[in-house]
Amino acid sequence: MTQPASRSVGHYQYEERDRTFLQERINEFEGQVRRRLSGELSEEEFKPLRLMNGVYLQLHAYMLRVAIPYGVLDSRQLHRLADIAARYDRNYGHFTTRQNIQFNWIALKDVPTILRELAEVDMHAIQTSGNCIRNVTSDEFAGAAKDELMDPRIHAEIVRQWSTLHPEFTFLPRKFKIAISGSPEDRVAARFHDIGLLARPGENGPLFRLFVGGGLGRTPVVGQELFDSVKEEDLIATLEAVLRVYNAFGRRDNLYKARIKILVQTIGLEAFRKAVEEELARMDRAAYRLTSEHVAQIRARFALPDLKAPADAADVLEQHKKADPVFARWVASNTHPHQDEGHICAVISLKTPGAIPGDVTAEQMHGLADLSERHSFGEVRVTHLQNLVFGHVRKDQLHELWQGLKALGLAAPNVGLISDIVSCPGLDYCNLANARSLPLAQKLGARFGDADLQAEIGALSIHMSGCINACGHHHVGNIGLLGVDKRGAETYQILLGGDAGENAAIGGILGPSFAEDEAVDAVARIVEFYLGQRQKGETFAAMLKRCGLKAFKEVAYETV
Amino acid sequence: MKRLSRPGEGEILLLTASRLLDGRIVWLGEGDHWHESIAEAVRFTYEEAGPALERALAEAEQKEVVAVYEVVARDTRPPEPVTTREAIRAHGPSVHPDFSYDHAPVREKEKVG
């Protein structure tokens, strides 16, 4: 086995057979596109084929969704995405809440060429759509965070390989999403996935807490714990069994009742667990055993960063902070502690107040790729909150990175603060949307954009979706906004109290929906009420619990 | 077949689709040609639209368009779609005036920020 290249870290390094497979797959799709353009295939015949390759027909053009497995990119991949944005899109890429990237202005005739260009840097768009197992998402601080129990990327890669073109699970009742974290702090919304895995080390190897049946969309459900401690060797067998039960019993007659969450809700967790255990008992367990040798083989294809930093790196960072309060503010909101004392994780906000959440230009992508080579071993991570992370930045070089980000217009000091708004593309681009989400996100971002105000408000999340499908995860924001079509007019429902983490909760609907500008004012009144009434150190969620939804409702509807 | 939308007072129906090759929004114009600009769209009454839509659907493959359907618009010059969704399709995303199809001023209610 060849050793992985050392210039990029953080993701699995392809073998030749991976590349051969991608070329074969592109050849196949190229033939399908050719037959569609010649009229040999009808739209009805072609649609499932294009969806399997991440191609949607959206409001203005085709949209291509490119997979970023567990959200990790290397710099050459980001450069290539930038080239694609410039050459085939309108110079933008949009990072999604599934750690993928979407191009909104793609021509069908160009897709095979784009896929070839992606394959040159070991990227593809397979299983980014359709009723299959989608991109496996993971913790943006994986392998770096100080609070981490276990690096989840190795098992994320194993799950990716198991689920890619799985012959039994290519035509599931509905799409299927898996997330995995190795931190006690759930940073992947594990309880809102079809399967959420929380990994931890055990005495005899890794153990996985497995949640099932969570999800957002039309029917938001908090996932339930199916198993507390799945052993590493049983991980794939257990996933296989869960998927088999879902594939056999999930509804196919009603699109809105086809997700696994509906099955678990309908038959109950105990009955579902029994069915999974029966399936496990029937399986040839040896065939599905995940051996430590196999795990080691996968691990060997991940390059590790050489974490060397000067002994005074932390002191230098403190000096930089003292000398530059604007930098100090950015450090306070946009960094996360690293396992290594001389390093730090930097979060790059793609939420410059007033800008479109998750959007980056080709120039910014090129600039970020260059910065990652200088400051983070050529590695860039995409978060499910639509930001980017440099996982391993030397503390003494953080100021230099920040200056580079400022030059790219990407130094907003707002991660985890009110203007760090998560938003779907909404009716401006999406065929399914009922209302626009981006203009409202921009208005809210601008309204709360002042850095002093944001610092005063503290941690507070706003999530925004343009329809009930909830791609903007509105159910789990402290403040959620849902676009609703009310007799042809765009209106916005407000939800309060959502939480995607350990204390998973679905936001409660405040009341009737607001017109766009009224919604901005209502959110402002809610925030003012929080600022005025909170007790020392009280979070928004804690105050909501203390005061109740009704108190917030009275404030929100005060002048309407 | 899905029932046609019924235009109200001062409204007409247009036929729209996406171009197969690039997904670009197009409007059915004179001579059954598909045009990029809504200003070129033929205006149909409710009674005329049904047969026109049937014909457009039957010819969709040959004309290299997909997702053909009718849109209710105000009978102005150029016609203006009644719903926000169709206005965005006709004029481009409201968050990117630089991506506008017609460089027409963005309607007041769609202005951002």
C-alpha cells in the first residue's frame, strides 16, 4: 500500500481503484447525458439518473451538489471548486448545512466535464441526492478539538465506503442521513439525523452510542437512543441491520411518511430495536465484522499534521491580542481550543453581516486555499452551520491568518453569535421553497451586525428555512424562522427554543406568521426582551425556560 | 392532467419551461418558439391556454425544453407574474441584482436590505 501524500491532512487519500471507479462512473453518466440531449432518454427516465449524480433542476438552472465527505477538503480541492465556480457557475459556491457545496448556475451539457475536473482532485457528486445514504457528516473540529474523546473521521470514512453504491440501499424509501461525532459536546446534531453516532473510546476499543429516527423537515423528531454501546467490530453490522429494517418496513406509498423517523414513531422504539436485533441474529456476522486490521488500513490513509509550534506560541498570541482589540474580539468568537497547546482551531465565518450565508466567491476560495496551505496543512473543513474551519493553526501565526482573512473580506467576528445565521437558499434558487430566506437572513445579519451589540447579546443562534423541508434547520435555532406562503404572500413563522446539541429540542411556534419586515422587527423585540430581562450569565434557552414562550410571544406581537 | 390556474381580472396566462441544455427559464412566444425574455411571451386566455399547453407538452422533447407549465401574470407590457416565485423566475434571484435577466428595476417589495 502506498503511503498517503503528506501535503494534505484530514481526509482519506484515494487509491488508484477509487480513481478508476470514479472514471467509470463519469463515463456512464456522460453517456446518459448524451442520450438525454439526443432525446433517446425522456426527462422521466433521466431524472433519477441525474439525481444519483447530484444534479437537480432548480429555479434558474441546473444545480450541482458536490460531496465533501465529513466536511473535509484539501487546498487543491478548494482551488478546483473555485475554478469550477469561475468557469461554469457565476463565480460563486454555496456551502450547505450538510457540509457539501452547491453550484446554482450549471448547464447540463457541462456536467460530465465538471465531474471529470472534480475527479482529478478526488471529488464527486455521487449520493448527494436521491433516496440513498447521503454524505456522512462529522464534527468540524475532528482530530483537533481539546474536548474530543475520539477522532470520528476514520469511522466516518468507513461508513462512507460501506454506504457508497451499497446494492441494497440505493433505492431506500427515502433519503438517509448519518452523522458522527467523537466529542462529548454534540456538534453534529446527532439526535436530528436518521442515524446519529457518538463515538467514545472504551476499554477494548471504540464504542458508539447510536441514535435513530431523528430528523427535521415536515415532521421534526428528536432521535432516540437505540443502542448505548455498539462495539467497533459490530458497527457495520448494526448499521446494516438498521437500514435493512428500514428498507423492509419504511413506507413507500407516501413521500411524507417515508423517512425512518416515521417508522420508528409508528412501531415504537422497542419494536424497532427488536426488529434490528432479530436482523442482527439472522445476519452472517462474520461477513460484516469490522476488524481492527481494516480500521488500521483506513487510518493509514489519513495523513497526520506535524504539530510543531514554538514554545512561546501561546504567549505571542496573547501579545497580538493585547496589541489589537479587534483581533482579540475575533479570537474570542472564532476560535476553539486545540489538543496541542501551541495550536488553535480557527473558524472562518461565511456570514459577513448583510451577505448571503454560506456563499463564497471563486476569488475567496482561491484565497482560502492559499491561506490553508500556509496555516493549516492545506486542510479546510466545512461546518454544518455553513462556516469553514482551519483545524490546526499555530497560535503565533493566528494574527497573520486573520490579516489574510480580512483581506478576503472573511474576518467577521461572529461565530456562534446572532449574525452567524444558518439559511437555506430559499425561493431565490430552490424549486421547493415557499418563501425567500436569503433576503431575510441578510436583513437580520445587517440589523445585528454591529460587533459590540453581538458581543453584548452573546451566544444566540438564528436558523432560517424557506419551506417546511427545513434545510436551514429552523427547528433547532434558538430563534427559528420558517417561510410560509400565505395566499401568495411570503410570510415568516417564528419558533423559539430549538437546540441541536446534548439538550436536543424542537423550537415552539410562537404564533401566526409575520410579513418579512415585521419578522425582522419581531426578532429585534425578542432580542431586546432577552437583553432586558436575562439574569447574569443566563442563556437565551435558560431564560425561555424560566419565562415561558408566552412572555416572548407577547413581546413579539406587541405592535403588530 | 393538472387543472389549469385560472387568471383573475386583468390577468392572463403565459407558458414557461426550463431549457434542457442549461436549465435556463424560457417563455413560449410567437410561432411556438421559446424565448428567454418574458416580454416575448404570448398571452393566453384561460380557454386558449389549455390546448396551447397540451401542444407545448407534446413538443417539449423536440423543442428541447422540460417542466412546461402555465403562469398567471398581470396583463401589462411586459407581463408581470403574479406570484413571487414566478417573478423571481422571470427576473432572476432578488439577492443578486447583477444576475438579473432583464436588468429591469427590482420591484419595490423585492428590494433587499
